[in-house]
Amino acid sequence: MKKILTVFSLLFLVLGFSQKLDNIQSGEVLNYRIHYGLLNAGTATLSTLKTTYKGQPHFHVKGYGRTNGAVRAFFKVEDRYESYINYNTGLPSFYVRNVQEGGYTQHLEALFNHNNYTVLLTDKEKNTSRSLKSVKGVQDMLSAFYYLRSLDSTDLRVGSVKKLNVWIDDEMFPFQIKVVGTENIKTKFGTINTLKIVPQVMSGRVFKDKEGVTLWVSNDRNYVPIAIKAELVVGSLKASIDSFRNVKYPLNFTK
């Protein structure tokens, strides 16, 4: 059960191109219910608010996750993520990871310099900072999710493969996704047509294998994640959309 929210965040690691985040609306909130096997393991929320950061228009995105019920009784998770994403480029400017997972805690802040391809990483617990090398177009774990949603249908057609470099904790990892098909998914709101996406992730550390994650996003201009399934080293994790508000375009659920 370790790092449930970290696992959930990794499910959103997908690719887009440098462009405005026109498909995202300020005030959008997405809530998810997470299950570990038969247990109701926790919840995760993503919220978006348009703001100004260093004089430039940005989206301030917040991600929050926690365990609940029986799972929380033996493993407490309180994970908070924040990202300031430049509205005009889709690239992250500032990223925060502040997590408590059982007895493990971590509080990191990453300041991205996309001109010289560096990241100023600050460990708030140790009160230390260091400059690390990055690459062009690097994303963080939240901005990658919104980058996906800025694409159009030609970028996310069935069979397409996209690559992305994502900053996680204190280092960068290569990821790629493949759109493998379309599928109708049943939810509490009804059935919705989705794109079925398989991200290739790091095997061994958390996931069972490199293609142990499947993500279903709404097959429309929103590209809202509807359901997620991850085969972990120990057990299986599932997530499904529980509520949403201020999504820019209608989600077409059918009964």
C-alpha cells in the first residue's frame, strides 16, 4: 500500500506538445475513488485555477490524496502536489511534492528553468537546494496530465505512440504512452466512450511490469481520465471518477 498517491499520480504521465491549455477551464475539479483489491482505499482530487505566476498566466493545479476507512487505520497517506503550469506553453514553472505516507515524509520544491534546461530542487525538510540538469520540454507529474488534455484528436489517434520526460522526486524519467483503442466504460454516471491508453512505466519499483497500467480517458475534447487500473508488485489498484465540476465541454454519459 506504500505511496498510493504517488502511484495514482504516475497514472497520468502522458505526452502533449507546447501549446495553450485551451481545453482546461479554471475552477475545474475532478474527484476519484481508489480501490486496492476489494478495499475502498482512498480518494484523490485534482483542482485547477487560472492565476498569474511571475507575471505570466498560469494554471495553479493542486492534487490531493488520502487513504480512508480500514486502509487508513493501518497506513495513513496524506499527499499534496502542486504545479504552476504556464498557460501559453503548457510547461511547468514550479512544482511541489509534500507527502506523508506511513512513517515516510518528503517535501520537495522544483523550480524549472526551460531556457537553460535546469531544475533548482529544494528539500524543505533538509533545508538544502541544488541545481540539476534537465532537458527540453520536461514535465512534472501533474503538468504531464494537463499536457495530454491540450492535444487534439490527430495527436491521440488509435495506434499513436508519444514520448515524454517527467521529473519525479529528484530525477528525470523517460515515459511513453500508446493509444491502443476505444472502449465503452461503465461509471456511476452511465456509460461513456473512452480512449484506452497504456503508459510504459518503471517496472520493479512499484508496478508489476512496464505495461502494468491502463488509463481510460473520455473520447472527446476534455480527455478526462474516467478509469485507471494498475497491476502493482503486490496486488491491484483501481481508480474511477467519482465526481466532477466545471469541465469545459459536456461529458457524454449514456444510461
